[in-house]
Amino acid sequence: MYKALRSQFLLWMGAAISIAEIVTGTLIAPLGLAKGTLAIIVGHLIGCFLFLLPAGYIGAVQHQTAIQSTESTFGKQGVWGFSLINALQLLGWTAVMIVNAAQAMNSVSRRLFGFQSTWVMSAIVAVLIIIWLLLDTKLLFRINNFVVGLLFLGALLMLFEIFKAPVASHQVATGGMTFGGAVELNVTMALSWLPLIGDYTRTTKRPLQIALTSALGYFVGSLFMFMTGLLIVTRTGMTDIASLLTASGLGLVALFIVIFSTVTTTFMDAYSAATNIDNLFHSKKTNFIGVGVTIVGLLIALVVSMTFYQNFLYFIGSVFTPLYAIVFVTFFITKQSLPKLWNLGLWLIGVWGYYALQQVASPLGTTFLLLIGMAILVVASHWLVKLIKN
């Protein structure tokens, strides 16, 4: 059991060690180091332990993927629809990760070798993701655990270089980021893994231990990455991690971190997207579908602008927060589902409510407010349905 827990912890820590997490951490810099750190901690506590933990636990108890676990509340048609939405968001994540990696690789390669090509760098990442997808499961976990260990050491070295670099003489510009907005960015990054976690906990015989280990692995890795991004900006004034590392003489370390952190994260996106597509068509060729997802993600990465990144994160929050709030309340509190169409109506209200609540200045972010609001709505709806029946 210890080996299984260790592999699960490293799997999810590896998922969190990525350029995307560092980039999102840099967006919080306008709050300053003290407030930014607090926002990161609060956001990760909400995202990991109010969402990832219960989703992983339900998947483990029911031996279902996170999306399949919505069947009891939304029916087979709901599973089909949410599988499609989830496959699309995971395809989007595959493209986002390839874009982030290619940009950072170009920055390092230009300084080290005087060469840059978005096509070449994107293709290198895509090929490595495909290799990861096609590896035998046991071999994959061994290689992945080894690479994650190296990535963590590289990340520590990266942090050392940040503290060694001269402190920026100018202050980071303030404004444009509220505390609640910063918390929300942390939460939505964790939420992007919400429909995936059940894919990796469903086969266990110890639901709580595996779910908790998964959430802790992501919490540790993601917290570290967000803090790295925050420290880069607040301490050095730089927003480009590759520039910092290549300037310090650690260009090859930077290249390794960029490439393999993207691979260990994105293969999970591609595999889970394939799992969701398999839910729809029952082909039983998940790994090969994952290869197709990676290729399509590569094509999207080459043609779509990254200016939509923050809106993409908010879209994830708007779809999956109300969805899993209904699932969680039904599983843990009411123990009985409302009629499927009623739940669908509540979900649509929740999607609208997410964007409406963004106008409310809450220090705990939009997602937490919506979770509480949806919980109240679901419980009140159960009371109302019972009243109507009687």
C-alpha cells in the first residue's frame, strides 16, 4: 500500500509541477509577497480539500471516473454531455501546456543555441507526451516517479537562483488584482483537475487514503509552483522564468524543467480526455485516443492565441463548480438525488451564478461563494420536492 500511496502522491505532485502553474503565480504579484502568499494558501486549501479530495473519494468509493460519478444526479445523458465538455476543456489544456512549453523552450534555446522555432519546440513536447501515453503502465509509473523527483530537485535549484538573483529596484505595479481574484485563480487551477482525479482513484480499495494522498500531492506541488511564480516577479521584477534561469547559467536545467514538467502534466490531460471520449463511444482504445488528442492539441497550440488563458480558467470554474457542488451535496448530505431535470436546472443557474458572483468582492473568491450557494439551493430543493410530494 505504501508504494501505491507514494506513486499516487508523486503522480499528482508531478501534475502540479508545470510552467502553467508558475505563469499563474506571476499574475498574483500585484498583491505583493505577503498578501499574494496568503491568497495562494487560501486558494489551494479550497481547491484541493473542498473539491479535489471529495471528488477523488467519490470516484474511489464508486469505482468510477469523476465524470461517471455524475450519473446518479444527471443521468446517462448528463454523463454524455459532461464527458464532451470535459474532453473539450482537457483538449484546451493540452494546447495551453504545449504553447507555454514552446514559448519557454524558445526563450532558453535562443539564449543557449541561438535557435528558436515554435513548430519544432511544440512538436518535441507533443512527441514526448505521445511516448508517455504509449508506455506500459508499470514502466510509466517508474519513469514518471523518477522524473518527478528530478523535477522537484530542479524546482528547488530554481528557487535558490531566485533568492540569489538581485532584488528588483522597482516595485511591482499594484492594482488590477484583488485578493479574492487571486484566490480564485488558485482555486480554478485546482478545479481544472476536478474531472480527472477520479480517473486515478477509481481502482483503489482504500478510498480515503488514496484521495487524501492525491489531494496532498497536488497541494504540495502546486503551492510550490505558484510561490515560485510569485517570488520571481516580487523579488526580481522578471516575469519570464526562462530568462532568469538562463541568465544565471542554469539554461539546461530550465530546459529540462520546461520540457518534462509539461510532459508529466499534459499526458494526464490527454489520457483523461481520451477516457471521456471513451465514455461516449466505448472503443476501449484509450491510449491511442490520447495520441489523437495530443495531435489535435498540438494543432490548436500552433494557431490559437494565449490571450484567452484567464477566461479559459474562469470557464472551467463556471462549468465544474456547480456541477460538483450538486454531486457532493447529493452524495455526502442528502443521500438522495433530485429529479435529473431539476439538477440540470440547478446546474444552469450555477453557471450563470458563477459569472454574476464575480462582481462580488469576496476574499474567498467566487468558487467558494458558489459552492455555499449551490449547497443551500440543493438542500432547499430537496425540502421543496418533499413538500410538493406530500
